[in-house]
Amino acid sequence: MTRPTVGRLRVDGATLHYEVRGRGPLLLLIPGGTGGAAAFDGVADLLADDYTVASYDPRGLSRSPLDDPEARQRVNQHADDAFRLLELLSPGAPARVAGCSSGAIVALHLLVTHPERTERIVAHEPPVVEALPDAAEHRALLARVQDTFRREGLMPAAAVFAAGLRRPDQPQTGPGRSETSPGSDVPGDTGAPGDAGAATPVAAAAAEGPVGPGEVPSVTELPPQAAARAERTMADMPYFLGRIVPSFMAYAPDVDRLRALSDRLVLAAGADSHGELPYRPAAFLAEQFGTELVLFPGGHTGLTTHPAEFGELLRKVLGA
């Protein structure tokens, strides 16, 4: 793995940690969930053959502290952070951008607000549930999650959240799969220590394999690097579930504007997550726009489970 160049960028209300490797036109990778710059380690070296690859810890997560730890989180502010990184790393030249899960929501907003700075956007399973015809059902889910978080705490709320994201025919639990394991393909379960941020503490701790219902392996059982990332992920979980999820999943995209810009937008989903909630908005928008839904290997966490194949397809669609 190539050691990246590390930088810090001061933005409104936060200081961003970012990492850069490779050479060529800029490719900005936006992680979702509790993921950070390390979320894309599995594909960054591959992509660095063709691009200057930049990834970062979104504000409030890991190594990107907020000035006010209680500050409300908004999609437009996170998208402005991405824009500031583009201005710093690719001044005057449009860049390619790829985002996963909540990071894909940021990428969509970046496209509609700064189209002149974005040459091509890949949005992998953005959970923009407000775009769906049954959005009211998902608002009710988010209300249940937040109510459970307030009354019972993090883990019960994470379980309610994960259960609401499954296909109706998915089992609640099973051998090698729990309602909060990496196999549950939770939105935001796309990073450290998985593909761009683990959506639940169990998913984070289980980065190296499946866990059973309610089983949380000690991070000391993981390799040192994975253990460190798992610890960061678990520490960030209250922020993600309490502040990112309710704000980001209430975000209503500008569908008309996205349609007008759809020639530079790649809507993507996991081949194995058909019917799950994070899959549905990408599929719905692609149908609305008359564009192809690009299926990436694996499910919502395909970046973790199939990094080589995921990276190869990402390189292909970015260059299209």
C-alpha cells in the first residue's frame, strides 16, 4: 500500500483530515457512514495509477474535529467541504468524484451546486429516501430509530435501523449473520474498518468476519490496523446515528436538476442488495432519468467485500 501525503484543511466550523496519492486528474472519494480516508485504502492504490486520488475524514468523524461538537450537521455544509477540497487540490480544473452511501448524498449535492467543478460523479447507493414514492414510511423508520436511541441507547437503535433497511423477505438473523453484522448492508456501512464507514458497532468490530446475533468481538482480536480503525468507528457511531442519519436521510435531492445533469452522473448499486432500502433510491432515480443503473460487485458494502473488482469497475465508469 502506498503511503499517502496527509494534509489538513480549515473549513467553516471544522478542520478536515485528507490524504492524497497518485498523479493525474483529481479523483475525490467521499466516504459514508463512520468511514474516513482509510475507507478507500482497498482501491486507492489501483486508482492512483490514473488519478490523483484524495480521500478524507468527513467533518465530525475521526481526525476531522468540529469546532462545536454539538453543531447540527447538514448535507449542504458537507458538500461545501468537498467543494473546498476540490478548490484546494484541483484549482480551475473539474474533477471526478465518487461517493458511497451518505457520501454519495454529498456527491449528489455537490453536483447540483457546483456542476462546473465536477466532470463525472459516481453515487453508490445514496439513501435519498425522500425521492421514493413511499418516503413517509421511511420517515417513520427514522423517527423510531431516534426514539429508540433516546430511550434505550445506541445498540438497540442500531438494531432498529438495520432491520428497517432489509428486504421484506430477508431473515432477521441467521448463521454468520446478525442484524448488525457487515452482511446486513446497512447504509453507511461503507468504511472504516470496512468500505466507507460501518453503520453499527458490531459491523465495525466484525470487520474481519461475520458475527452472531448480539456478539461483539473485542477489537483486540483484530489485526492492529483493523483494531485501530474499529475503535475509531465505534467511537463515531453515536455521532453518525444521532446526527448524520436523521439529517442526511431527510435530505430531498433536486431531482429536476439532477436529471438535467444526468449525462455526468453514474447511479450505482450493489448487485447483491437488490430490494434493500439503500439500493432503491439509486434504482428509482436511474429509471426516472432513463439512465443505466450500474451494478457493482457485492452489496452495500461491496467496497469492503470485493475491493479489487469494485475498484476496477469504478475506474471503468469514471473513465467512460
